[in-house]
Amino acid sequence: MLGVGAVHMAVAAFFLLPLVFALFFGRVFCAAVCPLGAIQEVAAVRPATLPRAVDRVLGIIPYLYLGITILAVATGSGYLICLYDPFVGFFRFGASLNMFLAGGILLLVGLFIGRPYCRFLCPYGVLLGWMSRFSKWHASITPRECIQCRLCEDACPYGAINFPAPEKTPVTRKEGGRRLGVMLALAPVIVGIGAVTGYASHAMLARLHPTVRLAERIAGEEMGYYDNTTIESEAFRASVKTNAELYAEARAVRADFKWKSVLLGAFLGVVIAGKLVGLSIARRREDYETDRQACVSCARCFPYCPVEKDDVAVAEQKT
């Protein structure tokens, strides 16, 4: 039987190994290992391509989920992914009815929008995407040069194909530099707004902690706001801890959330500012290329590429 240390090492390895693989081969974990990705891939019967603007805006949500998840762990509030992951109910058979419904809705949406959880919710996908950006042997649409046949334009329902973008002559180098300079100047403002927003939200975020929720429940019951009790409040009243001690602990937790919520807001500000700066940089692209951060290495684009088919046919003839 595995001891506690061995279990912890196994969990750490399971967390780190996909990141290491992504650093070399891209997000192969999403395509070949992750059960959440597999069930969504099966459900993607008629996936449609979302407009790029919508895809980019919704793509900020996983960063928020990741930030709140780290905040919850840093403040001792628990592991939110284990508590609120909509697919936990399918694989553990222990989720609430609301979680079952959330998972069902995501699968229903997945019939028409490819991998909605992977693209617009999964916090681990953010980390895999970061590693995949620097991958050495990432999957490419064509093994050789692109012949501009345009057959792969509608092949990817995940928005992971970057189209050719020739340099626009009306935009001069000076105008492009001015646009980039404006975005870089606005970046600290955006980060500051995010930090202030995080501070303003610390009281709400503190409710993630069970001590704060229990203190608010006990205070509500004492003031007559509730007609019944909960298992948690009954267990507290049966303990030796006093209301004053509970309220003091809740105040300490809220104080801890203050500055950590500021960090969360600043992190989201950095994410938004980084995306805006990236959009302000005009990149010249002559071929169809995979977006390494968004690509889940599903290989849906391979059958559409005639160059890929030719190489496969040549390889089969040699064997």
C-alpha cells in the first residue's frame, strides 16, 4: 500500500509530467490523456468556429479560474477544482445535482462549440498553453511548406489555426510603434485597475473559506435571519469554541484575503494588458500556422492537408 508521501509524489508527478511533455511536444496531454478532453472530443459532433473576438474574450475566463484556484489554496480555502469541477460528477459519482447539470450543459454546448471546458474554463489548460508556446516539436499543419490551398481554414473548431497575415502597407512602422507605445503605457493602468478591483472583491472572495462562511451563518442564525440550522452550524454549537473565537478567526481570514485578492486582481490585469499588447503588434505571417498555446494536438487539421496526405502516401510506398 502506498504511503502518504508516495501518494503525494504520485500526485505531483501527475501534475508536472504533462507540463514537461507540453514543453517539448505541445498539449498532447489534452489530446491523448485527459478524460475531460476525451469526453468533449466525442461530444463534438457538429462544432462551429467562433469569431476570433469572442474566442479571445472568453479565453480570459480560465485565467480567472486559475487565479481564484491559487488564491483558495494559498488561503487554505480548499481545492476548488475538486469541489466545483463540472465533470467530477461523471467520473467520481459524488457531485451534487448542480454539478451534474453543469457537466451536462457543457457536454450539450460541446455538440456545437468544440471543447468549451478546455478552452473557456480549464485552469490547467492555461499552464499547458504556456508550456506549449515554447515547445520544440509541436504539431504543425503541414510537415513541409504550405501551398496555400485554404483547405484547413475550417478544419479546426478550436480557433487554433492562425491565417496568413501579410504586412499591411497602410500601417507604417511609425504608426505601429505609436500604437504599441500607447498599449504599453496603458498596461500599468490596467494592472492597477485590476489590483483595485481585487481589493474591492476581497470580502466576497473570502467567502470561499469555510470559516468565513460558517461565521456568517452563525451570525445570521443569531440575528434570526434563518429559520433552520445546517449540519455545519450544529456541529459548531456542539463544539467548545465560542462565537467570539469564530468571529476572530473569520476576521483574520478576511485580512489575509485583502492583499492576496490584490495580487489576484493584478494578475488578471497583467493577463488583459498582455493580450492587448499582443493584439497591437502586427505580425507578418505567410503560411497557415498552429497557435501553439491554443492547439490541443487533436490532429483534426491533418486530413485536410494535401501535403500531409502526399507525405503519408510516400511513406506507405516505402514501407
